[in-house]
Amino acid sequence: MNKMFATYQSIEVLDLADELSEMINQSEAMADYHSAKRATFENKDTQEKIKKFAAMKERFDEVQRFGRYHPDYKETNRETRRLKRELDMDEVIITYRQAEMQVQSLLDQVGIMIGESVSEQVKVPVGNPFFEGKRRHGGGCSTGGGCGCSTG
């Protein structure tokens, strides 16, 4: 009888997880993300910038193997940074990254709510540095508890 109850609870949790997933997928943040992603792929100018940067990054990786001793090191390094800056300043890319951050923030908030509903001691890894606190970590804690978390 206990096993059957555990099975029903598991099914209920899975159903709620599916429902939550569907709510996230139907959210405004996710719609904005999909729209921005589509715009990124459809914008010819942005795609050209991405291709140029990818090609230069590949070239830079080849030159990087030899470091400063490669005759094209400075020029390749400078051109790679210039193309990266150009890509970072592209309005379509900026919109896409902002939409990504919105979705990440939504997922962080949901994760924190779920973690706190389980226990106050649950540590929730988050991708947004604005969620600071003793249970919210942006990755591994290497401060030995200096961030406020308990290390043990």
C-alpha cells in the first residue's frame, strides 16, 4: 500500500512539473526569447557579422597556438576583438541577449521558489548574479563559507 501511495505522489509531482514547464513555455519571456532568436537568424546583416566573427575566431584559434610568436598574432587579435565588439553592438544581438536574460531570470525565480518550498537549507544554483543570498549560488562556492553559505 505504501508503494502505491509513493507512485501516486510521483505521478502527481510529474504532472505538476509538466504543468509548470508548459507555463514557462507559454510565458511572455519565452515568447520574447523565441521572437528574438528568430530575428537573429532572419537578419542578413546580423548573420553576416556572426559568420565573419566565427571565421576570424577560428583564425585566431589557429594563431593562438603559437601565441605572440606568430607573425599575424597582433593583427588577428585586434581584428577578432573588433569583430566581437561589432557583434556585441548589433541591435538584434542585444535584443536576443536581453531576452535570454529574461528567461534565465524567470528560471532562477522558479528554481528558488521550488528550492525554498522544499527546505530553507536547499542551495539553488542560479545564473543571474542579482539573486544573491545564502541559498542562492551562481556556481561553486570557493570562499569556504565566506559568501554566507554553510560549507558543511
